[in-house]
Amino acid sequence: MNKYSQLTIDIRYQIYAFRRSGLTQSEIAREVGVHPSTICRELKRNVAGKRYRPKQAQSMADSMSLQ
């Protein structure tokens, strides 16, 4: 089993770019090397309107790791 690790800001910007280019969640997961459920959760937590916000997502992750 793989060890859990948080998404990096680089991966979050990749998710943003792939999403804008029209890739599905499964395709994005394959491209960045994570499980599709990781992408699903990431988008569920960090979509405002219809847009994924990678900078906001990273800020939230950083603030959670400080607690």
C-alpha cells in the first residue's frame, strides 16, 4: 500500500490545467499519478462556482497542517 502524502502546489496546478483542457477526473488521476478518488475529493473541496482554485487549495492544506 502506498504511503499517504498531500498534493503539492505543482500537482494542484497540473490538476487545474488538465481540468481546463477537459480531461476527466480519471484521466487527471492517471496523469498526476494518484487514485481517482483523490482527484474527486480535491475538486469537491476546492471548486468555487465551476472553477478549481489551486492556490486556495494549497492555502487551505497549509493551514490544516499547522493545526
